[in-house]
Amino acid sequence: MDSERRVHPDCINASNPYHECVEYCFKKIAEAKARLEKLGLAEAAVGGRGHTNAKAHEQSLDDKRVEEESSEEEEDEEEENQEPEVDVSQLTGRKKKLFELRLKMNEARKFNQTDVGSEKKKMEAPTETKGISKQKWVEERRKKIGKILDANGLDMTKAYMLDTQEAAETKYKKWEKEPTPSGWDVFNQKTLYNAYKKRTKNIKVDIEEYNRMRAADPEFYREASSLQYGKAPKTSKDKIDKMAKELLDREQKRQDFSRRRKFREEKDVDSINDRNEHFNKKIERAFGKYTLEIKNNLERGTALPD
């Protein structure tokens, strides 16, 4: 491996066993030698000065050399991050494989830095809640309507005069519509009675058959003291089929019912089916704020810099 290396002895990275000099290294070595030759001539020209001046000059040379080495190291790091200009067709064996690995490392480093920066910007971006956005929208709409009313010589109490016929009908329908019951109101007597009326709305009653059955049975309206209490009249098969059909339709309607939920395409998919998605949402509500940073680090592959 050492015999195959191409390293100049004057290179500042010669001690690195994995370093191989390229054209940039030779250029820097030539510039450093030319600079040292100029400094040597200047020192010879002023060689007659005192020992103190010589020590000061030597100290300044050392400082300059340290600064040059540090600047060269920074430039070398930048050069390593950049893709070196090497003819790949001339490389063979280990050199070609090493060159390809370096290219992949540089590419991965660039992508990682870009992702870390974008993730940090996303986390530091000011978030705007839904309530604030709605409040801004209401204020802007109020200003816009106020300008139109001022132009027509009206005040805010006459804002309804700007509504069209379709908008007014939609608004009145919304006002007339009763709110959907929620909480314990779902099981009160009024709600259950409304549900019963809704179910019996499409049932057709045969008055003639009803009168005939009432005339045939003297105890059609039975009391608790009647000996036939609890005895049901004979029901025809078509009525039983209608009842079964109504129950099946009700069950099908219950299965088809689904509350409309917002669908966000930009959201990451972290579930394998609907049931797993529902479970993940419940877990996120309970522990999401505690595991957000851990989840981001696992997805990114690294933690954010401090």
C-alpha cells in the first residue's frame, strides 16, 4: 500500500496514511518554496543586524508559517469536500474504489447537511395556529365589507343587504337546521323520538286493514287486566319482510356512515392500514410531544447541531 502511494515529502498531509497528493498539493508546495526563497533572500540582505532582530524575524517567520499551514488546512478541507478533478479512466484497482468511496461520502455529507438545515428551519419557523388564521380572515373580510358599505352610504348593521339571493337562502337554511346532538343529548327522550319519527317516515300505513283487524278483535286495545295481554295479532309475511328490509337498510346505512375528515397529502405515511392509522393517532395524541425529537432524529439519522 505504501509503495503505491503518491505523496510528496514536503506536503503538510504527508503524515496521513490515507492521503495522496494531487495537482493542488504540488501547486501549494511550489508556492511555499518560492515564498521561503524570497524570505531567505530578505534575511540575507539584513543579516548584519543584531541578534534580537534575527530572533524577532525568526518568530515572525514561524507565525506566518503557522498561519499559512492553518489556511492551507482549511483549503484542503474545502478541497476534500469538493469532488476532485481526477481522470477516472486512469485509475485502477484500489485507487478507483477509494475514489468512488470518497465521492459517495462527499455526496452523503452534502445531502445530510442540507437535510439538517431544512429540518432546523422547519422547527424554528413560527407556527400560526388555526384560530389566529381565522381571526385574520375575519378582520380582512370585515374591512373589505366596510369599504363597500361606506361607498354605498351604509353602516355595518346593513351588511345583510350585500348578500345575494343564493347566499341568503343558504344562510337561512343553516339557521333553521337544528344542531346535531352530541354528548348525553344523544340518549335523551327527544332525540330518541326524533330518530323514531325518521325511521317511520317512509312506512305506509294501510287504514283499511287496520280497521278490519280492530273490528275482528274486540280486545284490540288490551289492558293489563285482559286475559289476552301480550298476545300479538297475526302478522302477514309481507309485513315481516318489510321490517327485515328496514333493519337491513338501517344496518347498511350505519356501516356506510363516516364522519368526513381532512386528508393531507403532505403528511408522512406511518401506518399499514386504517386500523393501524387510527391507533397511531391515539398514541400521537398521548405521547407525541415527548417523542417528537427522538422520531425526527431516527428519521434523519443524526441529531440537530446545537
